[in-house]
Amino acid sequence: MSEKVYFNHDGGVDDLISLFLLLQMDNTELIGVGAVDADSYVGPSVQASRKIIDRFGHGVNLAVATSNSRGVHPFPKEWRISTYSENALPILNESGKIVTPEANEPAHLDLLHKLQSSSDKVTLVFTGPLTDLARALELDSSITKKIKRLVWMGGTFLEKGNVEEPDSDNTQEWNAFWDPEAVKTVFDSDIQIDLVSLESTNNVPLTQAVRLHWAAQRRYPGLDFIGNSYAFVPELGLFETYSTYYLWDVLTTCYFYDSSLVKTKEVKCDVSTKTPSDGRTFLTENGRKANLVYDVDNTKFFELIDELAKKVD
Ligand code: AGV
Ligand code: CA
């Protein structure tokens, strides 16, 4: 039987590649897609999402919802800009038109109504901030009964996060930092949560070897698309910078599909909502239970990306 999935993303390169990969997964029925501003500009992000569904969706009938959620801590503009490049990729514009429509409701209402009307439980895959889910929960807390589990790229329990901003103590992960209160709302619900946090994503940096591996297979349109997309984000050079890219969201999406790629352990956690550590996730005996993904089999992970990407022509 196929698993129903709702995907909410924030338009980064790895968010859009995640959408591409979700469209290739067996026994996976994508029932909705929402895009939130955050690490992108939501206009080109929604357009790029619709084009990806057109080009790589095997005829699936979907609409993409635009979020009107706004965060507390804005992402750096230098990162958000890549979504314009992604939207301009020739492979997404060859047909000269967009067929997949926009949803007629904002993303949090699209999510709410899709959950309310679903007869089966739905898995949520979130690769950006949790704002749209928190807003849906605030409108109707009974939707938790319709949620099988939430797979979220976010948070970390390491000493150092990936935020380096003047109003941060550097302990946070960005998706949690954008809207800390939303994380709190979701953590306070009884949704089962799988956390794909920096513990595991730090193991999948975008290296030169990875880029070469994709480049060597660019005769496959799916791998050409992935290679071109990642060309819009800076290379991991001789030293790690604030802009070093990891395959954060792609690991999250692949874990959703094949949990044997990773190791997980149960943790009890909470989130701070107090500046300058707001958005910091931390372990505490009084916290909520979550399944923490903390390690990944690199070889199997990259093999799965190849396998899925080769399903399109
Ligand atoms: O914190 C990781 C999240 C993921 O959902 N995003 C990027 C992924 O889509 C924020 C982010 C952290 N560091 C970044 C980010 C960087 N160097 N460039 C772009 N985005
Ligand atoms: Ca993201």
C-alpha cells in the first residue's frame, strides 16, 4: 500500500531536489506541497516547484500552495537568492509553460484541509521551518490524529549549530531559528517526530567528489538536473565556511523513504524560545520524545539518489 505524504519546504536547492526525489519514490503518494519563504523567495520557489512537478512528476495531479508565514529571524539574502537561479534552469523551462497549478489557499490552510479530509494517516515531510504546521495545529489540534509521523530536517543537540548571526549564540540550527515558537508548538503536540538534525547531516557535506560523481553521469537527465542545481551553491573548498553546503534535506527525504540508511535513537528534548538561544533544541528528561537520526551510511545514501534520479528521462 502506498504511503500518503505532504511535503512542506522552503525553496533551497536541497528542498527542490527533495521534491524531485519524492516524485520518484515507489509506494509514495504525494498529496500536497507547500512552500514557505524562509531560505528562499517564495514566488520563484513556488514556480520552480510547479515546473519540477510538470517535468519530473510522471503526470501526477498536484497543486503547490504558497505560504504567507513570516519568520522571526530572516535567512541571509545570499542564500535565499539561489531559488531564482533554480527557477531559471533551462531543463525546467523547456516547455515554455507551467501546467501544475497554484493551490487556492495559503500553505497552512492547504495542509489543514488536506489532513482533515484524508481518510488515511499522512506522513509530513518538512525540510524548512515548522511555521505552517504550527499554524494548522493552532486552528485545529485534532489533526494530530491524521498525522502518521513528522519527518523534520531541523534542530541539533551538538554544541555548535549552523547559525552565525549577531542575535544568536550559535547553538541553533537554521530551520528552528527562523521560527522558534513554531518548534515549541509542534514539540508540545503529541505528533510522533523523527528529527533529521545536524548530527546526521554533518556527515553528508557536498564535496567535490560528489559533484564529480553526478557530472560523470549527466547523460541521465535527473542527475544532470541535480548537478546543475547544486552548481548554484558554493563549493566546499579548502576550509569550512558559513556557506558550506550539506545534503540536509535530501538526507531527510531519503530517510523518509528508506530508514535503513541511518541510525536512530530515542531522545527527550525541548526548544528554547529565549534570545539569544531561541531556536536551540536541547536534551532534557522532562522533554518530549523524538527519534533522532544521528548517523548515515554514505555509500547507500548516494546510491539511492542515483537510483531515484535515473527513473526520469
Ligand atoms: O539548516 C539547514 C537548512 C536545510 O533545510 N537550510 C538549508 C537546507 O535547505 C538552511 C541553511 C543552513 N546553512 C545554509 C543554509 C547555507 N550555508 N546555505 C543555504 N542554506
Ligand atoms: Ca530547507
